[in-house]
Amino acid sequence: MDLAGQRVVVVGLARSGIAAARFLASRGARVSATDRKEAAELPPEVLRLEEQGVVLELGGHRQQSFTSADLVVVSPGVPWELPELLAARSAGVPVLAELELGFRQIEGPVAAVTGTKGKSTTTAALGAMLRQAGGEVRVGGNIGEAVTGLLEGAGPDTTFVLEVSSFQLEGTQTFRPRVAVFLNLSPDHLDRHPSFEDYARAKSRIFQNQTPDDWAVVNADDPEVMARAAKGLARRVPFSARPGKDEGAFFDEGGTAILRLAGRTESLFQRKQVRLPGDHLALDLLAAATAARLLDAPPAAIAAAVASFSGVEHVLERAAEIGGVLFFNDSKATNVDAAKKSLEAFSGPLLPILGGRYKGGDFALLRDVLARQGKAVFAIGEAKERIAEALSSVLPVFACTSLAEAVELAFAQAEAGDTVVLAPGCSSFDMFRDYAHRGRAFKQEVQALAGRVAAEKEGAGG
């Protein structure tokens, strides 16, 4: 794909847009980068794009820039039906997702991971397994570095392990992973996608260009995933939480991760080696191990990677223990189903912090686990009234004006042996830049609380 001299417009100047603009400028394209936000609202890296010759159009979009371009590249956060994008398509201008642009430059194998919950853990674990096997591996996409930021110096022997979201996949055309992993599918991002079917269709594009030479690692316990995978051409390898007799991956009754394929049965790792809380995260590692094996990682390397894998930030991340009360950060639990899995990962009394910007789902799905283990719920953000309406018949729900207040109140209600977990079930955009900003804010509040408790204890002792 020759980009030299091409007039390219990059739409959306968060992480992916910045990476795309840098990459395009490095390849000799004439780049304009546009965002509806003003300069003061954007990361400082945006202004530094001008040093590479990128023309910035901030505070709004100019339709003429779109319709006169040779190519438009879209960041994942930009709605695909943006009027300026519709105008560009009508004018015959190619419009590509940043993921698609990056994929067209890749020479080596690609493994892609999608699903409603568990993408980051699975992607990071798969990258760790392949690195343990000795390969040159680059991990990114929807986590870490954007695809176009991973390309420099890559060659045919470089394996790309990419987390891919529905926002990224909806703008793909030729994207074809050698191994596609589809973890699960439940309602999410319905504030962006018109319906669950639209969301599911975007996710399913991960299979669209695969051939019988490719692999699809799919959740046998999720009927929606299996139905979507059945429409693809790739060789399917199901994984399941239940022992099976047919081909696929599963944990046997002794807790060994088994892969049965082409008449051969192999042991990949032991369930007891998994350092992460919750059965759903162990299942994510099983999916990652299956994909790693399909990419020729030896079982010994997979087992070694599992034994040392401590998870990813903002996914059931242990933040602190204060006075015998545990604090966990699961800020990446951005929908109700993910919040449910987060709560089910614990066996003791729970004081969850829920809320943010509602994006679909039914908080009543949390009633059973909270009736068993919950002591109180601390609701934040725009969704707090909806949360109270769904859950106040089961346990006390405290409406909090800030995350700091929620942390403070939760600790006041907790006893030694209890767990306070941030499992929002919502997006973060009402109060924070993104889930990572929310997770870091939670950890900062917890550390500040720990400092106050330690100071009070020292003062009492003195």
C-alpha cells in the first residue's frame, strides 16, 4: 500500500489516531488530523504531530477535508455513521479503520482476540506464551499500543497479537487473522451500536475473511459465539469450562488444561498454576493457550507463561489490603455481564462499587450473587439511580457523588475478611477519560485511604 504523497485524513485523536497520523507521516503521506475537541482537551502528543508535518483541524470537522482526501482513516472511538464519513464515502473516498490500515502493512502472522469480556487478559496471556516460546511478538490493538504504532521494524517473522473491539472491526475490509479467538458475546456498547445484532455483527467480522487455512478458537459454552462462528470458513477449535470427549480444549476433572486436536491429546497447563482469581479468567487462559498451541508454541512454554502470568492492569487487579479488607480494581468490567463475572470471582462478603455511564444491560442480573454475598452497593455516576432501582430490594444501595466517597463509605461498612471491588458495569465517560483513568483513580483513592488509616493508627498508638 503506497502512501507517499497521498492526502490522508485521520479522524479522532486519541491513542489510535495519534499512532495512525505518525505512521502515515513517516510513510510520506500528506496528513490532516481532525477532532471535534479543542487542543486543550486533547493529549499533548497531538500538538507534537505538527513537528512531523501533520496539519491539525481541531474543534470540529471540515467536510471538504474528508471529500477531497485520497483516504480517510478512522479511530475506534469515532461513530462509523459520522456525517463527514458518509460524505466521504459518497464522494468515493476510501474509509478505513485504523486496524485495517495497520493490518495491510503486516507481513507476519496475526492472532486476534475479541469478545465482550476477557479480551485484554487473553491477549496479554497469548503474547506472554508466544514470547516464552522464543518468538518476536508484538501485542496491542485495543490495549497498549495501537496497531499502526507496532509496525516499525516488523517483518515476516513478527507475530502480532491484537485485541480487537467491535469499534475496530466494524471498519475492516481485508482483516484476516490466522487465529481468531472469540471469547463470549453479550449485550454491550448499545449506546453506540443501534442494537445487539449490530454489535454482534461487528464482532463477527473477525471471521469474515478467514479461509479453511485459518483457525477460529471459540467458546463452546456460548451459543451466540458458536452460531456466529458457524458462518465462517476457518477450522473451529472449541474451548469449554466443561470436560469434553470431542475435539477442543477443556479442563479435565483433575484441573489439567487439555487440547484434543487431529487425533492427538496434549496437556497445556495445570489449573492450580493460574494466579488470577475467578473461573472466567482461567477460561481466558485456556483460550489463549489453545491459540498459542495453534501458533506452534510448545506446551512447556505455555505452562511456564501461565505460571508467571499475573494478569493485566484494571482486570481484577488487587489494589490493597487495609485492616484486613481487600480492595480489587476491575475497572475494565464495563458492562453488566462483566460485573457479574467479577463478583462471582470472590467467595467472601462483597461491597461492590458500581456505576458510570449506562450502556445497556440489566443490573437485576446481579441480584443473585449480591443476595448471597453482598453487604451493600455503592453507586456512582449517571447510572446510580438505575442501579438503586434494580438492587435496593436485595441489599442497601448508597448513592455516592464521587469515587472517593464510594471508597470511603465502602471501607466504613466493611469488616476484616470483606472485599471492596470496583466492578462498574458501565462505561467511564461521565466522570473519567476511560476505564484506565477510572481504575487509576480508584487505586489512588485506596492508597490515600491506606495512608489515612495508617496515620490514625500511628496517632492512636502514640
